[in-house]
Amino acid sequence: MLLALPLNQALHGVAFCRTVFCLTAVVSGAAVAMLWIWLINGEFADVK
């Protein structure tokens, strides 16, 4: 909530902050997906 109020204002750099926060969510989801693909891969599988 502390971050929501300043990011909702028309301030300089708000778009950059929003991008950074959104990118962290997207990149972490993509990293988890690639990790699962790597773990389940038939050739290099650690999980069977």
C-alpha cells in the first residue's frame, strides 16, 4: 500500500518504477517455468 499511492500519482519516473515491478514478476515466473521444463526434460531429467 505504501508503494501504491506514490505510483498512482503523476510523478517523474513512475513509468520506470511500474516497469521494474512488473518485470520482476514476469521474469521470476519465466524462470520458474524454465526450471520446471529443465527438471522434467527427458534427456536431462532430475525428476522422473
